[in-house]
Amino acid sequence: MSGSAVQPAWLEWRGQRLAFDAGAAHSLALELDFDGRAPRWFGAPPPSSTALHAAGFSGRVSGGASCNASTVSLTPHCDGTHTEAVGHLTREPQNARDVVPTGFLTALLLSVTPEPAAAGDESTRPAPRATDLLITRRSLAAAWPPALPFAPAALIIRTLPNSDRKRSQDYTRQPAAFLSLPAAAYLVERGIEHLVLDVPSADRADDEGRLAAHRVFFGLDPGESALAAARRPRCTITELAFVPDALLDGAWLLQLQIPALAGDALPSRPLLYRLQGP
């Protein structure tokens, strides 16, 4: 939680006044400190930060320079919390910065336990392995509350069991859960436009390049790569977030913070604000 002073705030949403404390934001972003503890995913090299060396300048005050200056290298899709748009899948470029909303989003936080694919009948493309762990439509529907103060535009999924190990997990050695196709379709049916996951991807890493759950969520047919063909081009998926245990399931406000960089995926800082009673 950032800040200590209470900052009462409210916003109007479809005729409703939603009150919250603007000074009590909960970050869902994994800290990226370039110390080797970042999650590993898809064989990407670890992120790095090196001292800038130019014209006799060393880039480190500890080495005699007048100031610190670093050159940073990272792969947003693989190095910590990031938000992506449908441009992740299309020939034409689409910058995530042009899609991510600048304001607050009505959001629902749900905790679900991924299910072994062999234990159910929900599909993926390609077909799941028996040992795959799936975030299923069944688990999402069971966790969805019967009443909410709004229809959420965003959904945050916390997979159980939750653990601080997610902050530095090597997903190459410990494959992560991912969405079944019925689960992705359920999110579309529910009107979810912005999805936040605490796993590396909505799809399995080695899925033959199909990205089937991504495609369902973005409304892009299998094999299609034209940006204009996407039926949900303003949606986003945030991956590799971390949801602390202290944050309770239910209604929240979400703000997606990203840098002003080009790219189909960008490092991001999702912030949650707990709604206050009337």
C-alpha cells in the first residue's frame, strides 16, 4: 500500500457514486530489481541493468562518476508484470499505450484453484496434456459473486495456492496454469475487457503458436493476423501480476499504469483501490 494519508475520492459510474481512498493503492506489480530474482519464462534472458560507459563516463558514483546512469535490458512479455494488447498477435503494429485506459476501471478480484486437465472436460487448443493445470470456466463461475455494485470491466484472477515464490518462480521448470477455452469465452460473455493474471500467460508456453485463449479474449479467429479483424481491439491482458493474500476477493477499482513507450506489451503497474461503503 502506498501513502498513509486518507484521500477520500469518488467517481460516477452509470449513475452510481463509487467512493474509495485514493491514497491507499495496492500494487499488483512484481518488483523488478535486476538482482536475478525475477520470474523466468519462455527461455528469455534475465533482465539486466548495466552502468553506462561513454566518453570516459563510468555511470556509477561508486566508481567515480558524477552521477549514476544505467542501460536497462528486458523482455516485457517475460520479465515481470506487463500489459499487452491484441497487437501481440497481429501483422500491423499496435502500441499497448494507445489501448490501456487512463482512468479507473470497475474490477472484480477472484481467487480460483487451477484444475488438472485430466480431472475435467474443458478444452484448450492444442488439446491439453493430462498434467496441465487449467483455470476453468467452472471455477470462475463458482467463484463469481451473486451480487456486485457494478458489472466489472476488469477481472483479476489470483491462482491458489498463493505464495511469495511467484515473485521469482522459474516457469520453465514449473509450468504455470493457463486458461481453458471455455474460461476465455466466459470472460467475454461476462463483458470483461481487461484481464489481470498472476501467471506468465493466458496460454501454455509451448502451444504450437496458437495462443487460443488470447484469440478468444481479443476476438481474433484462429490463424487470423490482421489487426482490423480483431473484434475486441480495445481489450488488454496483464500477466505475471502478484496479488497479495491480504487483498480480499470482491469489488475493487483498477488503474493500469504503463510507461509512454512503443510496443505490443509494456511493463505495467496495476493498482487496486478498495471500494468504501456508503
